[in-house]
Amino acid sequence: MSDFAVTEFFAEWTALDRRTFLSRLSEREKQAFLYRWNFWARPEQRPPAGDWSIWLIMAGRGFGKTRAGAEWVRHIAERDGSARFALVGANYAETRTVMVEGDSGLLSIAPPSQRPVWEPSLKRLTWDNGAQAHLYSAAEPEGLRGPQHSHGWCDEIAKWMNNAGQAEAVWDNLKMGLRLGFRPQLVATTTPRPVPLVRSLVSGDGVAITTGRTQDNDLHLPHAFLTAMTADYGGTRQGRQELDGELIEELEGALWTRAMIDGCRIRRDEQDVGFTRIAIGVDPPASKTGDACGIIVAGLGADGKAYVLGDCSVERASPETWARRVADAADRFEADRIIAEANQGGAMVKSVLHAAQISLPVKLVHASRGKVARAEPVAALYENGRVHHAGAFPQLEDEMCGLLVGGGYEGPGRSPDRADALVWALTELMLGKRREPRVR
């Protein structure tokens, strides 16, 4: 029976069964059981199948990336006395304190009787069978020019210094030195950031990629920590990157940037400003199997600022389905007007909304300009701090950051339906003509 099958079998036992099993083991057997990584590891922490040259583990903080990298090194070193490893961290101090001496480092994960000899002055680890690992700093590219290795483990590559191309120089020198053994391999563990080295690996050939979230390791992380992280960062750019392990690209020339949106974000419990108007922008799909129906709720606060309150968009929905979603949003947020683009169906849009028993005024707007041209004045409102996001709206924000100055869209999906609905709602609230009584 494989270790994985045993793990599943063990997981089905009761707590009493597990205690009984452990009580029958000798001290030596308990030690062996404790350090049996293939038993304790989650499937995504095990090396991928197939013929790969590089294994990129790109996941959120606390996922267990360092442990996976260290266990990969340990597994090879204990079985191959000819193995020669390069251990590369952002700097020498981190290589030592995290990869070697840390809680998930090479010294901690091995049984006491099988731990390698650590020689800090030589920056070297040596196993009983002769396998060795040498420590390097990513801040010193020339340190890897010359030494030969059979394997390499690089940690937190997204934070390697690269103001003068050091990160890529280190990576290149390391790869050129992987000329020992039958099948040289590299493992890179990192929290994702859209830096050149990470982007090149994600799009490269021969790279096996493992992704994951902080939440995946919930059995080994404090519940209070997970709750706090979700409450503070859930759905935000930082949370999606640092917790969910997403590689979030910044497009050059985008109307909105992640930093701009994050700077306009407030907590949901901070939006109690009193609203003078609440509008729902609707960007209907051309067909049931077409794009999503963008449905965005926004309010005009008593302070004169606009607040994005909800993304109720729905994908691949019939007219009756998305109209019902609009009706539900109108009831939930107590909206006073619906703004719908008429180009995709004209009077049909209005009749569908009325058929859903929506008694609110429905204003049909015609798109005489392109999506980007319509979005530019709304983006200016964000730059001036006149719009806030009450919470996080990941899918909407991805579309916003895909709209490019001068035209063009490079975000998710074929069309920025959510972003377009946002533009209609905010245009109505902030950029529409206001009539005031005059004395003649």
C-alpha cells in the first residue's frame, strides 16, 4: 500500500484508534513515523510526476513551500551520495536561517540520526553518504559562476534583488552549472509576484508548476490567524497574491492600477455615510451563451463621493435569470434607478427588466463611444479619490485593470462586462447632468 493510500486510511480512523496505534509503537518506530514525509505531505507538496527540469511551487504564505523544498532535497540526498545541491536564498542570512536552520529547514526535518553535518564557516551541509549542499546568496551572482551541481533549490525567488539584473544573472549562472548527474533538476519556492524571473518561469517549457493557498494548510495554522487574514486581506490584491498565491500582472498603460484601486478601498463597515442615490449599472449579454451580464451596484454618498457596493454579475444566464438577479440586487440595496446599456437589445432590455417585476425607473443608455473612451472619465474619478470600493471585488477589479489607455482590453474573458456596468453606474451618479432650480 502506498504512503498516500495509508494516509487516507489513517485519516478515517477515530482519535482513539490513532492513539492506540501510536501507543503500540516503540520510540524508534515513533521517530520513523514522525519523519516519514510521504505520509504527512499533502499531494501538492510532493514532486510532480513526469519528466521535468524545473518545479515551481508558487503559493500563498504558510502553504508549506519551504517544507516541500527541504523534503525534496532530503529525499534525494539520503539516497544519492553523489548529489551536489545549490541552496540559494535572497541573501546568505536567509539561506542559512530559513533553508537550513529554520523550522522547516534541512536540519529540522531530518531524524536526529540522519541529519547532515552543518559547517557554517564553509557554508556546507554534508550527509553521511557523501551528498553535499552548498549555500549561496542571490545578491551575489558571481558566486555561482564556476561551481557545478546536480540539483538546486531556490527559495523566495520573487523577492530576489533585481535592480541591476542580479536575480536573472543568478538563475542563469545556476542553470549553467547544473551539469552533474544523469538528470539535473531545480526547485523554486516562492510567493508570487510579477517579476521578470517568475513570469519567465510561468511561461517557460519544462516547468512543472504547483499553486496553492494559505488555507490549504489550515490544519497546521492557527484558526485565529486564518480568520484575521481573511477579514483583513480577503479578495484584495495583497490577499490574492500573498494568501491565495495568484500571480497578478500589472499591464503597462492600464486605465486602473492595483495600487490605485487598493488606495480607494475601505472596509464594508466603514461605508455608513448615508446615500442620496443608489444606482445599478447593467451591461446585458448579447446571448445566453455569450459574455457575462455585468451588474454593479454603486451609491452616491452624502459626502459627494461614490461607493461601489456590490458585484452581482452573472455568467451564461438567460434574460429571465439575469433580470431576476437585477431585481434581487435592487431589493437588497434599495436602489432607486437602473442604468442599462441598450445596444444589445434596445427595448428588449427594458421589457425583460419590467417582466421581472422591477418597478424602478430603467434608464437605457446608448454606447456611442468605445468601452475605454467611456471608462476614462470614470478612471479620473478614482485618481482624484472620489470613488471608494466598499470591500473587494476581484473579478470586477481584474477587468478594470485590463482596460488600456488608448483602447484595447487585455483582462479576463472576451469583454469587460463588469467594468462596463461599473462605468454606467458611476457615470450616472457622478458625471450625469444635474439640473438645479433657477430664478428667472
